[in-house]
Amino acid sequence: MSSEILERRAVISGIGQSATGRRLGRTPLSLTIEAILTALDDAGLDRSDIDGLACWPGYKEEPVGYSSVHMTDVKEAMRFELNWYSAGSEGPQMASIINACMAVASGQAKHVLCYRTVNESSAAAAASGTHSSLVGAASERVSGFGIWQSPFGAFSASNWVGLIASRYFHEFGAKREQLAQIALTSRRNAALNPLGIYREPLSMDQYMASRIISTPLCLYDCDIPVDGSAVVIVSHRDFARDLKSKPIGFEAICGPLYGRDTWDQQSDLTRFAADDAGKRLWSRTDLKPGDVDVAELYDGFSFLSLLWLEAMGFCGRGEAASFIEGGHRIALDGELPIATGGGQLSSGRLHGLGHVLEAVTQLRGLGGERQVPNDPSVAAVTMGGGPIASAALLVRL
């Protein structure tokens, strides 16, 4: 049996992001096409070069705005001729990139375009203040996994993560003032990012005084629903020398599922799939946590970044809150810069794909005012962090 790490045959050849913001009022397909054209230009590729297409989670009618661009619509709009394509929600958020790596490694495609598009902000505005919920309309019966959470008033992911965070705070003595550093760091970095959504300063006093959404999580611990699209082009490494921009390599990538796909029925409520993804990732490389120069950790809620710090071995079990206290270690000039582009807390929820774009930008040295010093060469990117998680190590070639 071969021990080759197949993802190392792949590189990120191009990245692109559309206009991203609150209530842009544009069609999701127009945002997707804008991001695609930007990524093609970044890579120096023509649309005729793209022979693979990947998306997570694929087209979904509900919730409205969550994933409203069908793969075949993208294919038709761009006139792609595809040798390979894949989409679907039954996988981790990094599934499109994992699948793309395997497609180019196995010869199914040469250049695979991965996209993630949302228009959650405009969709919410169009709903006239109504919000999607696990319980549906008043006349509907609860269905799906909502049958287990709704009797306890846990209608939102903020409730589920608040439950985990509360248990973690109880076990390890974490404080809100410590958790605040994730949000404060994200906001400082977003102020330096032209694509940042919330760029005005955020103080500790503002954070502590903000309304609680689900104890101990406050408003600033929750990521921002936006309209926008992010694109990553994954190419076979053989094409690296022909690209317009500096290609970025894959050292390792993974998306294991060992535990239960549930938020509330875990054997340990302070350990989730991030732990398994971290262990799996490090088993596919000789690199160590100390080799990572920048970490784009998933922050659908700020607390998930704490779980990732421990799962990736950047600090010990129960030490994440102390690790980030004061914010110095995770600042742009700290020992482990995180959320360098503002993360999802201040630059918008693109469900982790924006983190990949930011990691590539940092490894290329193109971060501008937010560029991490000391010439970073290894970046960690993580997505998810609840019952399903995925992670990657990206390296400068």
C-alpha cells in the first residue's frame, strides 16, 4: 500500500472573492461569477482550462440564502466543459477542496474550481424580519434533528455552542474577558482589510456590555451573515510553473468523522470533531504545531477558535483561554497570529472558505497592512469544530 500523501500533488493556483457585505441586493450567481473571474485572473487561467467543479454544501432551498447557487447554473454561466464535478452537504465544510485535491491527484481533472456563495443577509432582509428556525412555521410540526433540540428551546446554533462553552467555562475556569480576545483581535485585523465588514474599533468595555445571545456568548461572539462568494482553484502541481500568481501547496488535509454527528450527545461536551481532525492532520506530516506561522481558525462562534487552539496542539487541554489572555500571542505580530483578515466575526461568514483565501494571501506575502511579519511559510486552516470538522496545512512552495 502506497504511503504517498496524495494532496501534495495539488496546489492552490488562484483565489477570488466577490464584493462581500450586508444586504448587497445582488443575485448569488452574479456574486459567484465575480469571484470566479477574479480567481481565473489571479491564476492566469482561462475558463476553458477549468475541467473540474466542486462545491459544499451544494444547492439548498432552505434555509434561504444559505447555498442558493446550483452547480449546473455555474457550469452553464461560465460554459465550463467538465471532466469531473462534485457537490453535497454530507461532508465537512472543506469537502470541496479535499475532493478537488483527490480529483487532480488521480487525474480526473487538471484545474478544479471550488466555490462557496451565500446571500444570507439579503435573504433575511427580504423575509421582513422573520427568521428561519428548527421549528418552522407555527402550523408545521418539527422535523429533522430539530425534534431533539426544540423541546428545550435550543432553536439556534448559538444555543448549542453556548451549551458547550458553558461547560468548558465551568471545567476550566475560563472567563468572558479571555474569550473576548478572539473578537477584539478579529476586529483589529478587519480594520486593516479592505474586504472587512465591521472595521470600526471594538473595545473590551463594548464587548462586555453587549447583549448576551446564549450564555456565555454575546453579540460579538457570533459571526456575521453576509452576501458574498469565495473561490479557490485547485490545480495539479505539474502546472505550478505556468501560473500567474505564486502557487501554494498542500502539506496535509483531512476531514475525519469518528464521533457522533450531534451537538448535544457527546461523551465529552468540551471535545468535538476538532480533536479528531487535529490528530489526523498531524499524522499526515512531519511538521509540528510550532512550525505554523499563521492560523486561520474557524470562528462561526468565537468559542470554536478556543477548541481549535487545543485540538491543533497550539496549547494544552483547558489552556486556550489563558493562551489568548491579553491578545498578545494571537496578534499579527504574536507567536500565533489568528483571524488575520478579520475572520468570520468581523469580515463575514463564508463558512470557512474565506479562511483559505486569507491563508493564501498571507503565504504569498500580500496582506498589506495586515501582513504577518517574518515571512510566513506554513499556515493552518480549520473549518467547523462542532460534530464535523476539517483542517489543512498550506505551505509556500
